[in-house]
Amino acid sequence: MIAVVLAGGRGVRLWPESRYKQPKQLCKFINSKSMLDETLDRLVAAGANQILIITNDGLFSDIKEIVDHRDDTDIIEILSEPEGRNTAPAVGLSLTRFYPAQQDEVLAIFPADHHILDIPSFCLTMEKAVKAAERNHIVTIGIEPDHAETGYGYIEKSGQEINDLEEVFNVLSFREKPDLETAGMYLDTGRYLWNSGIYVGKVKILMEEFSKYLPEIYTYLQSGHEHYLQNYSVLPNISLDYGIAEKSNRITVVPGSFGWSDIGNWNALAELFPYDQQQNYLLGKDILFVESKNCLVKQNTKTVVLFGVEDLMVVETDDVILVAERQRCQDISQLVKQIETLERHDLL
């Protein structure tokens, strides 16, 4: 299996910890390893014998430093996008690296910034996905939901497994992030899975799908790696989900349950940390809650004390302290846009 890691994102919903020069995938939220480093560890555990990291010029040196400190640098390569054009062009860039010489290899595409608790279960799920990909399916990993979640897209699976493939189902539909009532309905049916953004398929099959559904990208894919890079700026800014997955009749899904989180906002990150009897989440070592409840604090160097407050989120960094209502955690990306408008680039 060849693993492609998409590591060019900005992670703005975890501002101010995640910044342009140190985005989410380079942060050490859970332990002493960056999220990218953790991703590389589990891909090696899942059997990847080649890993290609797609990033941008601004992050290239930091990512190279992470890779250089690993024991498996010989199987890891880093490519830089000339500019951010969303996930479909980034995946296309990886295809120019492996087509046609490795066209029969299975390519697995992963975000760089997810967290997975149960690595053995993840590896078993990937084994099923690779087996289906070897049969010319394109496979996505759907996470089995344990609550009604409005922050993820959903995948509707068919009721029966595909013949001779364990836990592989046809995809009936992709659904946008729902409201709470709709998410509850999805949960009750048992047919819907969270969209993880992980895709698995043979190099040549992915090329075929680009030719069918994204011909404006495929035109440049055919002409080779250097020509593709030279024309990167004219490629459509489109995700792999919208560009191919939602249209292809090859798409299948393998359900997975392995303690997955995309850590897409501060509340999602908080769920990986302890909380007290008043539902206050402690993301740090020197935090005091007095007559406070349902709060979230990310503490780094300064002692943080909350007194007589509810439903607040406080994130303390060296140069910025963010205070917001917890229910607004999904809106942090909008805050970052306002900071950009104010031209406070020192905060980004």
C-alpha cells in the first residue's frame, strides 16, 4: 500500500494554537508527537511501504524536520504544492508521482491531522479496504457514529455487503453536515456513517475516475509531473469528495470503529481530555475552576483561573488569549477571517 498524506491545511478552527506557520498537523495536542508524526506511525503500522506527504512551500522545511527525526525516512517522500487548490488537485499531484510506473498499486489517501485511539482496529479496517481496492473498488472509510453529530458529513451505506468482501458496502449517498434533528435521524437508522475523508483505490482506477469526472484536471495529469506542477494555478479548486466521490459508481464504504476524531474544533479536542464533576475540561496542568461549569481551558504557560462563569472557552498561548462562548467553537474560522480583514497578520 502506498499512503498519501494531505498535510497542507491551515486548521483555522483551532486558532490561536493552530497558526499559518504552525498549523494543526504540526501541533502537539495529545502528547509529545505532532499530529503528522502520529499519522505516519499508524500508516506504517497499517502496512504502508511508501508514504508521500503533500504539503506547501511554507511548511516543507518543518515537515522535513519531522521526517528526518524518524527511523523510516527511506520510505517517506515530501512534495510541495505550488499553491493550495483543495484535495482533488493535491491527490492528482500524487498520481503524477506514481502513474504509470506503479499504476496497479493501491493508493490510500489520508488527512494528516486526525486522531485515532485504537490502532489495531484501524489496521484491520484498512486491511478490508485494501482488499476491496484490489478488486477495483474505490473505498472510503466511514466512521460508525456513537452520537448525533452536526460537525461531520455523512455517508449512507447499502444494507448488504458486497459479495465476497467482508464489511464492504455500496455507497447510496453522501450527505452534507446536518442539523441536530437530522443527525439524530441518521443515527437511529443505523445506515449512516461519518465521512472520514480517507479514500483507497488503485492508482490506475483513480486516474480513470479523474478522466470521467474531472477532465479539466485529467488533461494535465496525462502530461506528467512537471507539466502538472507548471499548470497548478489553473486547476479547479475542488475537493475529492465533490469532484469524484459523490459522482463515481465505484465508491464503496468500509465501516470503522477505532476511536476516531478529526479534532475539527476545540470541543472535539476537549473530548480527548479529562473533565471535572462540573463538566469543565482541562487541557493543561495549571488550571483552576471555582464556581464554574461546562467550561474548556487550553493552558500552556500561565496559570488560568475561572471564577463564577459557565459555558466559556479559554485558550492561552504566548501571544494571544482567546475567550469565547463554547457554543461558538465551530465559528472560530469566521473569527480568523475577521482578524485577516483587520490585517492583524501578527496574530495569524
